Amino acid sequence: MKKQDFINSIGCSIVIIFLGALMICAPLLEVTNITFLYRLFFGVYGVIQLGQFLILYKKKDYTNFFAFAVSFGLLIASFIWNLVESPKSLAFSLLVWIAVISLVKLKKADYYHDRKSRVWCMEVCYLCIFLLSGLLTCLNFAYQVDTQILLLGFFVFISGILETSEAFLLYLTKGKLK
């Protein structure tokens, strides 16, 4: 990973971390509109992934485009059908997003495995942490709106930290850990 790509990737990851921190603080600021925060997350995440795809387009890495497509697909679906009206629909839509993003991360790990790089082991570890935190988040959406916002905020925060550590791993190893 080039230095400029690394800086862009870290900057985008920090925006995701900041968004997670804002979502954690939202109940304290009496922002309890879960629909707004849900749509904000998918909108910001989708725009960040689109930006990263456009920056890394020359490398023919389409993982960011797939993440953008599923994020914007769920954002548009949340406007058509109110996906946040019940905790079950919120959990299911987030679970669908987690499943597709996990498949995207698995494809990225397979890319490194095909190149005989051991970075794929760390990518699979990041995938397992992402999947576990996402599943635990989805299982606990049956509580009040404040708790749902906190859970979503912690999940977004963890996702941002995982993306930051992934960017550091790719920069430090240059994708070629033998």
C-alpha cells in the first residue's frame, strides 16, 4: 500500500470511528431517532467506501465497491420500507449487511491467500472479530431505543477500529508477509 493510499484509508477509518463515538454519545445529547442514525451510518459508510474505491480503482480492487453497493442498497431500502420500525427488522437488515460485508472481507482474504501472502490470516481474524461483534449486536436489539443506539454506536466504533488496524497491517507489510 502506498503512503497516500494509507493516509486516505486511515482518514476514512477515523471518520467511521468518529461516527461511532457520536452514536455512542447520541443518547446523552437526547438524539434518540434510531432511523436517522441508521440511515446516517449507511450513508456515511457508503460514501467512504465509494471514495476509497475511486482512489484505489487502478488496482482493480472491487471490495470497496461491493461494500458501497450493499450500504447504499440498504440505505435506499430503508427509505422504501421502514427497516427500523421494529427491533427485528433492524436486526435483520443489519445482519444482512454484516453477512455481505463479511463475504467481501472473505474475498479480500482469499486474494491474499492466492498471492501466497500470510496477510490472509490476519484478514480472517479481522473478519471473525467483525462477524462476532456484528452478531452480538444484532442479538441484543430487543431493548429500548437508547440501548439500540448505543449498541449500533459500539458496533460502528469497533468496525472503524478494525478498518484502521487493517490499513496499518497492509501498510506495514505491504501485503507481502511471507
